[in-house]
Amino acid sequence: TSGDVEDEVHPTAKSAEDRKAAAALSKLDTHADDEAAPGREVDQEAVKNAMNALGGGGADKKETKKVKVDAADVNLLVEELELSKPRATELLKAHDGNALEAMRAYLQPDF
Amino acid sequence: MPQTLSTREANLFRTVIRNYEDKQYKRGLKAAEQILKKNPKHGDTMSMKALILNAQGKTEEAFALAKEALTIDMKSYICWHVYGILYRTNKNFDEAIKAYKFALKLEPDSHQIQRDLAILQIQMRDYQGYIQSRFTMLKARPHLRQNWTALAIAYHLDGNLQQAENILTTYEKSINTTPPRTDFEHSEALLYKNSIIAEMGEIERALEHLETDCKRSLDRLAVMELRARYLSQLGRNEEAAKAYRALLDRNSEHPDYYKGLVGALGIAADDEAALKSVYDEYAAKYPRSDAAKRLPLDFLTGDAFRTASKAYLTLMFDKGVPSTFANLKHLYSDPFKRDTLPVLAEEYLRECGSVDEGAGSGDSSKGKGAALYFLAQHYNYHMSRDLARAMEFVDKAIELDPKNVDFHMTKARIYKHQNEIGKAAATMDHARSLDTKDRYINSKAAKYQLRNNANEEALATMGLFTRAETVGGPLADLTDMQCIWYLTEDGEAWQRRGNIGLALKRYHTVFNIFDIWQEDQFDFHTFSLRKGQIRAYVDMVRWEDRLREHPFYFRAALDAVNLYLSMYDKPQGGANGVESGRSQLNGEDAAERKKAAKKAKKEAQKAEREAAEKAARQDPNKAGGASQKSKDGEETKKKDDDPNGTKLAATTDPLGDAMKFLGPLLQFSPKNIEGQIAGFEVYIRRGKYLLALRCLRAALALDRNHPKVQEQVDRLQKALGGALDSLAPKLQEVIKSELALVTAV
Amino acid sequence: MDIRLLRPSDIPLIQHANIENLPENYFLKYYLYHALSWPQLSFVAVDVSRPPKTPYDYPKIVGYVLAKMEEEPADGVQHGHITSLSVMRTHRRLGIAEKLMRQSQLAMVETFGAHYVSLHVRVSNKAAIHLYRDTLGFKTEKTEAKYYADGEDAYCMRLDLSFIREQLREAEEEEEADEIPKEKQQEDSSAEGRKPRTN
């Protein structure tokens, strides 16, 4: 939608100043150019090798300790500390499933 | 089941998509209807229709249709993609991510879906997900540099600096021609890598990289600043001094450069003469530099201070610089300096007195007027306050120059400190009348009117500068333009007037503006990659992460929490704070409040009516319709169904409503004791003793002598005295031991 | 007072200074657009003498210049544009506006190779016109009728930046000369006088 973006997008913008701002903002989310962007002169072979060197997976899976947590403890933390369930579970796991320790830790000022 | 269309309809379907992309919604709908006439259960078409309805603002209808389409055709990636887009445009990013993931499973090679998913992941700070997405995107298009940079950013934000650097280096190695010097993306990518190396703490390597790879960088200031910093971090003082000198030659008004230079020169902090000579050198070299002359006043003492500040004040008074006091008042923490400056100003005055007044430039804001103005501000300042003398000096200044806006402005401030709020407002308005083309004084006049609870007059004052054509009048313009100070002050004034509805309304509006500011980063996740300005983008992301620590948020949110607390303590029936019969107040008081609330409501209605009338007069064709706020024009502003906050005030769960404001307060400004105190009050009323205790612990850590905090310790003990036994055993145990810690001190 | 580059975290208070001072206002996103597209070009003047009240205080902005490059210049010539410039009335007469402008102009040339910088100014704004024309050397190109929302006309002004390009070239030549062994250096070593500077 190149054309007359300004008029189309901002029928109410009164001044030239406003129209400029509106037109700029309306173009922020166009993706057209990342499709069309020309590739730089890259060594295709080098790129391929580089890609291979990166390996298959992007994110490294963070090691999570296998800790058993009591569902009742999770519920207690959800209720009393108003945490989300995953966050409560995480907190419990960080304290080896010990609800008392988890709650005490949460009470410490975090600054 | 995926359904196939006839050639004719398949063409029509493409038309629908094109129409949607071109924002030709009516045509798009017509084409979709044509397809559906023949194939009433065509999921993809139904989805596209839903998308168009959504764009037209018919959100509910859109969701219903999109869901129906999904039940018909669970295996269509288009249906899932549309479902994701609907969630995304309605700001439910979590659900949107889920839908996109389904779509991507069905159509793993769709660049568009993958890209949309990636944007949502970074918006939600799902770094692991983002890394995965950017990796996939890089694999699909490794020839685009921005895909490499994006993956590096993903690792960087996730804290994996090493990998971020590797990615950038890997790409660099694959370029087989040297990019031209004007290649901004290249220049910036190198500096970005340099910032990562420095962030890893490898300053030596960062410096080397800077001096080789970034030597020709287009961002010269950044290279100069980084080089100076690295050199001084590495203790290479001679070179660092040279580097800071080069920076001072560029900009002699940046105190950090002087600090860097002084540090590199190894001058001891108490060697005043040596320090002073550094600044003197630049004061001589750049006679128009303010910093070179002013900064020595920070460290000079005794006679040296007296001499230097006399010279500085004389220069400032001669020039009539209005910010002279503002630029020096930080020195007042030193009693000697606090007492010396006014003496010097008086001396200056006496010396002026012997010369014929106004003989110089004829500008009475210079010379004598400036000194009087300084003294008025001096005695108005809280560390040296003597309001009677302040008034004396400002009146003398006004006598000298009756039309000086600044003088009257200070007079208004003095009235404010005398608690003469009405006089303060009137005086500020007089100052405004002396220069009606200046919005600054206009804003100040409105602010003082609000302090005087004159919301209607304040709005009229603001209306002198808001844009006349905005539908809804000045308030709508101020809201659109995210004018937080006005909304907050307006809310506070309504609150003082007992109009809970309008007060809450304003605080919620401020809250919503912060939501908008958070969403504002959305487009930049791709835009910045295209522009190649990576360091600025990373800065922005990190700032957005702590957006709500801003005092703008804190003030309005604390106001809201405190108001909700008082609503809980004194339940009020009826709208906008009109007192209910079951109030705990005595009858007379209640009647009084009722009257006040009624009056406030009437005034609010009147103000609204007037604003609407004014708007209608200015633009008879637009009596409530399109808004300028929306980004896309097609998205018309939803009509506010609670303009006076009546519904907000009628809440049955004020504490629950308070939580919306309180959460970010505690999360982002934990070191602000007022927030912790308010948090305790909310939690103890809700029976969340552990969370109340948490706020109390934080407050104690911040200031254990705060009177309110001590009172809260007692209250928590008392409350638990009755309630402890009814709590879960584990809870009891924690509370007992932790409370003992709190009360022991 | 401290003059330095704009940072994204300054933006709420820049927006605040703008709406307090000027009738032309923008969404926060428009400031972000500048800060993220041309982060080298916008500068702020900060009041550093205010003692912070909380650990979360942001530096108070008493002046700013919000600048950009013209994205699709009609004349095909790379040039900068001043979107907004403002200094609080309480902080005038210290030359802040001029200093902000000079910082921005230098960066326009260095980073983006700007040939000139343009701006609009209200025809009634005498103080601003004085700054642009008399202090900074801008020339009035034309008058744009009813440029502002309230119907006021604007002067379109521009400043040729070739003098900065010239300074940069000289500085660069000097630098290269510096890299040659001492004895081969030219006599004229009064380098300071020719370095591009904005002070």
C-alpha cells in the first residue's frame, strides 16, 4: 500500500506536521523489504559451513533438576504468595521442594 | 478437512486476501460472501472474513466466526494463523503464540507465520522461543545479514554473550568483499559486537577491536566515547586524558568528560587548585561553556568557593539567566555554600544600586532584577526557607519589571508554600496572561488551578493550546497525546473534591498509557533490524523491561491504590462517591459529603457538556466519531461507555481492583517505601499475611524508623494474634519465625 | 546542566517537556521512531542538579532536539531534518538550543553524510527564527501556508552543512599526517583550531 498512505490512513490529521508523523508511524510495521532485501555478497559456501558449525538446535535446553514437589505445597504458594502455578513450582524446585524454605526465601527483600 | 475451491473461487479467495492487505474491507467482504454462497463451510474463507470483521472493529463477531472456521477445518494453517492474528490484534499475546505454533506445525515453511511468531516471542520476552525461531529463520535465509544479527540479539538478550559474539563473527567471515565505508548496517554491526565484548568484561580486547574493526565507524561519537572509557578502565591514563580532551573539544557541556579527564590526570579529589585549573583551561578555551565555569563550584571550598561563585553569579546576573538558582541549589547540602550564595547576591545588589538602574541593556530581567529573582528563589527553597523575605524580594523584582513572567511565576510558588493555594493559582494565571503565546506558563497556570481543585478552569486553560479539532475537546487531546502530568493532577484534584469516579478514571487512563507504551515496541522488533540500529534497539528493549518503574506510573498507581483502600474502608453506595446510608460516618458528616459529591458530579457533567459543545462548534461534521489515536485509521476509537468513571467507582471489590496497580508498583519500584507501605495495607485487608509481611520486611530494610512502618508491625502482630491458628500449619510456622525477626528489632 | 545524546529511557520526560512547552505534540512511539532510526542525531539537556527523590528518578529534561534524516528526500540529496526543538523557559539564555543544534548537525554529517539540514518554524516565533537565522546561519527557503494545525504559516529553513564536511576533511587529513613519522609532519600543528567542534 504505497500510494497515498497519508490520506488513506489518517483522514483526521489536520496539519502537515501531523500527517508526516502519522505516515512515518504507519510504515513501521511493513515487512515488504525484508522479503526483497538484496543479499550481500556473501560466500555461499562459507555461510553454509557457518550454518553447519552452529549445529542443529538454536536454544540450549536449560538443565532442570528433577525435584519432586508436593501439589499441596504448590497450591499453598499459589494461594498465599499469589504466584502463577509454574512460578510456584519453579520456586519450590529451587528449594528442593521445601515449602518453608521457599516461602522464607520469597519474603526476603529482593534488592 | 482441507477443502478445494474451483478455479474461479480460488481466484476470488486471492482477491479477498489482497483486499484485506490493501485495507479495502468492503470489497473483501463482498468477495468472501461470494465464495461462501457456493461453499458455505469453507474454513479459510470464513477465517479471512473474520479477519476483515476484526479490522472493522467487530471483534466478538470475528472471534466467533474464526472459532467456527477452526472447528470446521482444524487442519488448515490459515485458520490457525488467522486465529493467532485475532489474538495478537487484541493484545492476548500468550494465546496468539499458541495459535501461531499450531499454524506453523501445519505449515512449517511459512516465512510469514514464523516471523509473526518470532515477534510475539520477543515481545513476551520468551528468549528460548525467540532463539529457536530466529535460528529457523536464519537457516531459511542465511544470505540476509539481519537474520544473523537477529539471532545474535536473541542470544545476547538471553544472556549468552559468547554465542552472540560467535554468530556475528561467523557472518563477518562469510563476507567476501569489504563493505563500503558508507554501509551503515555493517558499521553498526561492528559496534554492536564491540558492545558485547565490553559487556563480557574483556576491555582489553574491546579496545583492540574498537581501534581496528571500528576505526572507520560512522558513529564517531560512540567510538570516541568508548575509546576514552576503555583506556581509562585499562589505566592507560595518558591516552585516556587525550581521548577525553578530544571529547571536550566536541562538547564542553558534558560533565562526564571532565570527570574522565580529571580521573585520567590522576588529580587527587582534594587538590582543589589542580582541579580548578583543568576547568579554567576549558572556560578560557570555550568562553560560552557553562559547565566549565559552574562545575568547580561543586568541589571548591572556603574563599576559593567564594571567589569562584562570585564571578559566576556576576556573569549570570549580568546575562539575566533565569535558571541560575536552579543550577546552584544542589550546593545547598553544604551549609557554608548555602549561606554564602545569598550574601554574594546581596553584594551584587548593593553594587547595582550605585549604578543607575536599567542603564545597561534596558532589560530589567538582567542585573538587579536577576539578583532579586535569585534571592526570592533562595528564600523560597526548602533548605533556606523564609517565605516573608522571599515575598519581599519577589515584590521588589516585580516592581522593577511588572511584566516579567518568571517573577510572577515565583511569586505564585511562594504563595503555594504559604499554603495560599487560591492566591497561588490566581498569581500563576496572571503570569500566564503576560505571555499568552507561551505554552510553558500556560501549563503551569493549569497545574496551579488543579492544585486549587478548579478542574474545569484548568481544562479551559489547557484548551488554549490543545488542538481545536480533536473530537472530545481538550481532555481527549491530552489523553491522546499521553499527557500524564495533567491526567494525574486532574485525578488528584477530583479525588480531593470527593469525585471518586473521575479520579479513578484518570488513574486508569494513566495505567492504559503505560500499556500503550509497552505495546509501542512491537513494530520495532523487525523495524530496527531493517534499520540496522542495533545498540539503540537493545537499549530500548532493556528500558521497556522496566518501563513501569517510572515515577509517572508510580504516582498515579499509588494514588489509585490509596483511593481503593479508602473506598474499602468507607464503602460508598451510589455513583461517584455519593454517600450511602450504611456509612460509618455520622449523619451530619455524611450529608456534607453527599452534598459535595453531588456538586462535584454536576460540575463534571457541566464540564463534559461544555467540552462537547465546544468541540461541536469547532467541527460540526464530527460530533464523536473517528479518533486520531489509532495507528491504522480503520480502527475507530471505541466509544467510552464510562466517561465519568461511574462504573469504576461502583466496584464491589476495591482491593481486587487495587491489585492491578499494586503489582507493577511492587515489582518495579521495590525500593520506594511508599509502595511497600501501601502494599501492606492492601494485603493485610485481604488476609494475605505472608505478602503483608513481605512488604513490611522490605519497608523495614528501607527505613526502619519510618513511623508508619512501626505502626504496621504492631498491626500485623495484632491481626495475627487472632488469625494465626486458622492458617495452614506450614504458613503458621513461616509466619511465626519471620515475624519474630521483624519484631525483634 | 548536561548536554548529551538522547537515550530511549529519556523519552517519557522528553515527551513531557514537549507537551509542556509546545503546541505540536507526538505519541511516545514517534519519539521512539526517531531514537531507534537515527540514535546519533537527537540530544538532550539534562538538569543534573536536582537531588533524586527516589532510586527511580529519571534525569529531568530541560531541553531537547529531536532530529532525523529525510527518508525519501524529494531532491534526492541526503539531508537532515529537525522535528522538534525546545528548551524550558526557565533554562533560557544559556545557549542550550544552539548547543543542541550544533551537536545534531555534526552527527548528521558524520554518520549519515547529510548535505544540509532543514526545519519548519512558526512565522511568529521571533526567538527561534533569530536562533536559526542569525546564530546558526539558516536561510529561509519558502513559506508554507497553514503548516500548523491552528492555521499558522511556517518558514521552511535550511542550513548548508558543507562547512562541517570541510572541517571533517581537514581533521582527517591532519590525522593522517599525524600517523606519518614526526619529522615529515607539516609545520602547521595548530590542530586545535581546525578540529570540527561544536563548542
